[in-house]
Amino acid sequence: MTSFDSTPQLNVWRALLALSVVFVMLATTGWTAVQQHRGGSSPLQSALSKWEHGRLNGHALPAPDGSPTRLAHFFASLPPHQRSRLIARYPLAVGNMNGAPVDLRYRANRLALDQARKVEAKRVHDVRLSNLGHSEAKQRMKRFALLAHSDRKILAFDPMGNGRVAEVFGDLDKAQRVSVVVPGVDTNVLTFQRTFRKYSAPVGMARSLYDAERTASPHTRTAVIAWADYTAPIGLGVDAATSMRADDGSVRLNAMLRGLPGRSPVALYCHSYGSVVCGVAARHLPSRVSDIAVAGSPGMRAESASGLGTHARVWATRDKDDWIQDVPYMELGGLGHGADPVSSDFGARVVSSAHAKGHTGYFEPGTESLSNFAEIGTGSYRSVRCADANQHCQEGFSGGASA
């Protein structure tokens, strides 16, 4: 792949084009985007507040946003019946508490999802709602019921607004390698999983990657997290053109990563606007994050891989038919997301995405992007296929799989 022409005239033209696009966004979607994110207190915030005022055996409970290590020690010190009591009292709080044992979080989130389902069941019959409101309540009720099923491993959940959720595939406690899928725009609790075009949704992406990793390295214990636990931009409006949602998402992503059990390497797979989240988060990632792979990226809020300020290896891929290549790869006054991660000047390891077919096909079975992601996720770096015009993505590796 070739980098963009850097002549001054072309850069000026692109700057003007970017500004004109943003002005159109402000005129047509800006106020809507801002208004859609307004609202009252989150149910999760209310649950955490109750936890902060709660007591167990006459003693105050630890701060819910405290050190994951301290929270892990707290839960480890409790007998099973006291753990169950805390889950019953504060399901939404425990279900989102970084540092709490993952099995407890799964159990707590089943309760929280069931409670949220009951709320939506009442809204279905609320005469004050419009037909559209009733339809949305019915959809949310069904989605919460699916997520609450006993075979789902929900690591995080908040029903506020459009909803946030994260799900685990595999055994997170015993995993030798952990992968995290960070999706882009229009991700919410209703789009978290799809039947049609399922590999364009976080659940389909994560399941596909999990299966591909087990195929690539059958003897490696892996776990994959579909992480949609941030408020993603809605459509291609102002939110998608700035880092506002990524700033908050990066904090949440790093908090989740620091609360993961064990010390096994972690790889991030960041699609579309998700790569903006990963780019903003990069400088503060825990050292166990070994790899960041971006697909269909509009930029990572950096001019180069080294400018991300991370020791993790940075990988990038983009399908030749992905419309994202037509966005202005620049940042001007907070608008835009910086350099093109697949350009030679950026310095990422550019890998093949053959057969991916457009912006949402990177996790489709049979694509080279998915097989490359699986090789990265299992540490088999020498098996990664470089992009046609870039044969340097394997530099620095020797032998077979890397630990």
C-alpha cells in the first residue's frame, strides 16, 4: 500500500475538505449527537453509590473503583455465602467491578440483566410510550433475556441509554493468551449481536476470532472478549470525527485490562472507530498488552506507531474496497484522527486482509485478516501474512510461535 501524497497543495485541499465535511456534520447531525448523550444518572452509577454506602458484617465495603488487586483480595477473603450475599444486594455493581473474580461478575450480571429485562417488560405495556418506544422496549427485553442465559459470560453491563456490554468466550482465568475486540460506531446493546451479517457485530467478531485461534493453535488456551463497554458514536456525525467518545472509552478499556485475572499476554483488535479508542489508550496500556491490531482504521490520534507511546507491537490492515480509505487522514483542531495506520510512514506492521470485502468483513471466516489476527493472538508471528506491498511485518521474529 502506498502512503498519501504529501505535497503542500494537496494537504491544504484535504484540510479544506475536512472542514467542509465537519461543517455539514455540525449543521445536520451535531446538535442531535450531543442531545442523544444527555440523560440522568446511570443505573450503574446508582448501583455503585449503594455499594459505597453498604456494609458487610459491620464493616465498610472497599471502594468500587479502587485497585483491582485490592478488590481481588477482598473477594478472596470472603466465604462463598458472603460473596453470594453481595451479588444479590449489588448485582450491577459487582458485575462491573474490575478486580472481582470473573465468575462472580458473570453471576452478578445475569441477575442485573434479569432485573433490566423486567424493567423493559413493564415499559412494553406503558401507555405513555409511543409505538416506537414500545418496539424498542420489546427489543431490549428480548436482548437482555438472551444475554442473561446461563451459557453467556457477561463481563460488564450497563442498561443506561443505548447500553454497554462485554462478553467473554473461553476460560479467562486459565487462558494463556487473551484477545480483546474493540468495535466502532453504532455499537450498543441491540447491535452487540446480529443474525444478519453477524461477523460485523462484536459477538460475531469475537466468536469468529476465538474459533480461528483454536484452529491456528489447538494446544493454546485462549479467551476472547467482545468489548463494547464504552459509549460509541452514533453514525458518522461529530462524535465519530472527534476523540470525545474515545477519550472516555480509553479510560474504561484500560481499567478493564488492569482488572483481568492472571498475567498472560493480551492482544487488542480495534475495528474502525475502535482503533481511535485503542490509539488514545495506547500510552497507558498495562505492560501485558503485547499487540495492537487495527482494521479499517480512520486513524489512531497519532502520526506514527512510535508516537502512540506503547511498547506493544502495532499491526494494521485495510481491505482495498474499504470506504474508510477515502476519509481525510489528518487531525485539525481536534477533528480527524491523524495519519493512516497502513501508510508506510506510520510504521505499523501491515498485514494482508485478502477476501475481507469492505469495511465490515475483517472477521469473516476465510479471510486473511482473520487468519492473521488468529496468528497474532496465539503468538505465531512468523505465520502472519504481510500485505502485498509491505513484506516487513515479520521483521524481528525468529522461529515458530512466540510466547
